[in-house]
Amino acid sequence: MTTGRGGRTVRDLRRGNRSIVLQQLYFGGPMSRQELGPATGLSSGSVSNVVGELVTDGLLEEAGIVDSDGGRPRTLLRVAPGSAHMIGVDVGETRVRVELFDLTLTELARAELPLQPRGCYDVGPIVDHVRSGIASVLEQAGVGTDRLLGVGIGVPGIVDRDAPGGTVVHGQTIGWDAVPLEALLRATGAVPPGVPYIIDNGARTLGQAEMWFGAGRGARDAVVVLFGSGVGASLITDGSPDGAATGSAPLEWGHLTVQVRGRRCRCGALGCLEAYTGAESLLARWAERGGGADAAAGDEEDALAALLAAAGAGDAIALDVLDETAEYLGAGLSDVINLFQPERILIGGWAGLMLGPHILPAVREHATRYSLRHPAARVTIGLGALGPDAVTVGAATLPLAAFFATGGRRTPPEPATEAPGWQTSLRTRGDAATAAGRG
């Protein structure tokens, strides 16, 4: 294989050129061959060769013809929606949501499988939910796995993709201790061995979705908050001009200590931000003060809606809980403002989207008060734009990003095997999580 400057082979260059053209058409909309040259920096010959390959592979298709000034009409090209599929999975607090998308992230089918009881993270049922959800969406859409790029999964906790045997999840707040999730999913046979599972933290998948398609587009440095039963965040440190994040990382932001010897958090520590701002804690505090006697039990979304209705009717206890939550959330955001100086902070997640219209002005005020003046003056704080499905959309972008990186060529994953040391049964681990109060 011929090697050029920097040690890059001809194959590397071709793959890079394919990736550049694919991403330009994906994020920039239909374009002609003539427009692709200046937009990508490639020569007209390179553009012609790459476009020819991608059309032959079925990844590009014609999208109409436009007149040119004094010349022949130009044919527009776009990414072919039906040329590939992705599956996104959100392992959430109340349900596992599975969605099937075409290559342009148009939803083709979905399955929602509730967790019973709410918030019970026994590994076995969750793996079963993912397996049955994948089967359901493929059947609904009437498609097979031959064009499936991969299954992206957003989960709570710390994700170790370099663990022996495949991706392992460390989810202290949900009772997951080094769970070899990739190996367990692979063992179900839900997808063929050549289809990868790509697992990441749910806050990071939310952040990637908002940066690619939502309220984060155009920002280079942003923090995206996932606000549900608990809270987490992702840090985007180098978003590209088209909105595709090129550098991001999950933050265990919910476990910053904001009150020494404070309330006990789901993680077991005292005084975590999550113990004052997560929906689970917010509802518990409302119940402890005599409002909403059943707020800490049952469906969290219904309970939070009831709290907001009470606050809207002028209930003093509900208003006090919301005010306290807004101050803690604003103080928590001041930490990321001072540490990372982002230009944009976006709040998403089901609870964030419900609470945002009611507390966002107060959150902004408190964040400014607790922050240094200069970074506070340059940051904007708003809500995510993609709604409650954003984690699932973001999860589907994980195999899509890998697809771009390979220039539109599918690369079989490394086989996932049973992780060393995984001796305890799934049932035992689920029982242990329940006994610890994390079920």
C-alpha cells in the first residue's frame, strides 16, 4: 500500500475524502458537485471520484436539478435516507425506549418498555427490554439487519469501552458494578455479530444530539444538562461549525458536593447536587414538607406535573421547593461556568423540559450571581430543542458517527465475550441493587 506524507496511505486518504463529502452533504443539505469542491476543499477530480463511489454504493442519490448562471443545469446530490438504518436506545428512569431511524435520522418505528417497579435497574430485564425492543422496531418497519449500521445505547453511569470483553458500565446510583453490558446484549442474538453495539453515557448522547441537530448548533463550547430523576451533564469542548461535536465528555456533575453533611444522594454520599435538583429528590422534599403525600412514589412525571400545578395555583410549599431547586441548579451551573467557561448551557431531559418554563429565569439569575462576572457575561442558558426523545436520537448518532469516520464503509466490531470476573447472576445483582435502595 502506498504511503504518503504523515504515514497516511492512499486508502486513508480515500476514506477521509469520502467522510468529508458525506458529512458536507449530511449537514449542509443537497449540493451539486460544483458546490462540493469549495465546500470541502477537495479538487474537482477528487469530488467526482468520491461522488461516483458513494453513488455506486447507494449512499448518495439525486435530489433535483437547479439552473446555473449561463451554464448547464446542475444536479443536486443528497444522502440517500433508505441506504442505512440505526437504532437508538435510551435506558431511562421509567422505561427503556428503542427507536429505529433511517440514515437521515427520520424515525421509522419505536418501542417503549416500562421498568416495573419504576426505577428498578435489574440488569436482566433491561437486557431483555433492549432485545425485544430491537425485534419490535425492525418488525414494525418491515426491515432486516442487512443495512443496520449499529445499535447506540445511552445509559446512566460511567462507561468503559476499553474493558476486556467489551463495554462495561459502572452505574453506582443504579446498583451496576462493572456490568458487562455489551457482552450481555451480544449474547441475546438480537443483531448479527457484524452489527456493533455502541454504548455511552446518556448525558453525552443527549449532548451530541443537541449539538448536531438542536439548540447547540453553531456553538463551539457548550455544556448540555440531562435533568431527569437525577442530573448529569456533557461537556462539548470543540464543536465544529456545522454543529457536529468533535470533542465531548460526560461529567458526573450531579455528584458535586454542594452541601457539606447535606441530604443523602442516590450514590450514597452526602450533599450531592443531585440530592437537591433531581426530580426524585425534588418530589421527596415536597412530600417531606407536607405537599403531595404520594409524590415520592408512583409515576414521577405525573407527580412532577402535580407539583407544577400546585405551584401554579399559588401553593406556598410547592413554590418554595421550586425556588430552592432553581437556586441549587443555578449554583451547580455556576461551577461549570467558572471551570469551563462555555458559551452555551442547554438543559434537557424529561424533568428539565417540564421544569424549564417555570424555573429557568430564576436558574439564570442564580447562576449569574454565583459565577465570576466575565464567564457569566458570555454564557447563555436555555432549554434543549429536541424534546424528550433527544437521548434516543443521540444514541443513534453513535453508529452514525462511526459510519462517517469510516467514510461510509461498515467495519465489523470486535467480538464481545463474557467479561472476566462476571460470576454473579443477573438476578443476584438486581436483588443487591434493590436491597441497597437503588431499585
